[in-house]
Amino acid sequence: MSLGELLKELRGDESLRDAAKRMDITFSYLAMLERGTDRRTGNAIKPTPETLQRIATAYQYDYIKLIYVAGLSDEPTYNPALKEPFPHNPSLQQWYKSLPQCNEKDVEKLKIIWEVLS
């Protein structure tokens, strides 16, 4: 699956403008990412890691998967054949997947709590 196809799938019925606003990018840039090419030049669009992070946060999608799909990593850091984390504990898996949407202060608090518990 290409990055453009994945982004279209993740956006679903949401408008380009609404999705782009949540990512703090222009809707025309998001449209180009979904097409995979710049209409003006015909060149392939390669988003920056920072843009991919914004997309991952907005769609609550795994950043590493986006890096891999976008072709920004020569090494397959993500293997779709691998199992999801915590396959036998759905509540822990759901909590783990929610971490990318947390802000930095929340993650710092979690780190402090973990250090106290350890």
C-alpha cells in the first residue's frame, strides 16, 4: 500500500480541510500527499519526518509505520507480519496505542510514576 492510499484510508469521510487543519498543514499539501505527486511538477512528494509525526498524531496511527510506508527508512523498521504489542491483554494494548496522542507533560508524568514503581 502506498502512503497516499494509506492516508486516504485513514482520513475516511473526513474532509481534506478538516484533516489538514488538525495536522496544521495545508489541505492542498495533504491532497498532494494523498495523490503521491505534485501536480505542478509531477515529482513524487516526500513528507518530512515532522509532517509524518503530525499525521500520525492526528490519525492516532503508528509513526514508525508511516516512516516505513513513506519510504523514509531503508531498513524495514516496521514489519506488518509482526503481532500487535500485548496480544493477550486488550486493555493494555488499547492504552499503549493511545500514548502517541498524549502530550509531553503526560508522558513525563508517566515516566515519573514508572520510576517510582520500579
